[in-house]
Amino acid sequence: MKKPEIDLTNCVLCEICTDYCPSVFRLNVAGFVEVMELEEYPEADINEVIKNCRGDCLFWVENEYCINAG
Ligand code: SF4
């Protein structure tokens, strides 16, 4: 499964990702953007955010690891 990742060293906290896709991106208590753990990510919406990310620091990774509750 593909998962969005953030290179926080280049994130300028423009909050485009958290505004456009609040179900995927959120600001954590430390003030950094983080990606929520979801079973699926809305690909078209995230591609739009990737295009508009001011820090050019969002990208997809292949996530081979499976979240299993038991
Ligand atoms: S859109 Fe990019 S630069 Fe803006 S807050 Fe999100 S990750 Fe950071």
C-alpha cells in the first residue's frame, strides 16, 4: 500500500495539507505535521496536496507493512 510521507526538514508549515486533507494530515502537539495511520489514503486528494505543498516535501512511499490488530 502507498502511504504519504513528509520530509519535515523542508516543511514550512503552510498547512495546505492539513486544510485540504484533514483526515490524512494533522498538526501534532509538538507543532509538526504528521500523517494519520489509515487503511487507505485518498490518492487524488493527496496528489493535489503534493502538487501544492509549499515545501515540496510530500511524497509517496510503498508501505509493505500491514496493520493488524491481533
Ligand atoms: S503542505 Fe507541505 S509544507 Fe505545507 S504544511 Fe504540509 S507538508 Fe508542510
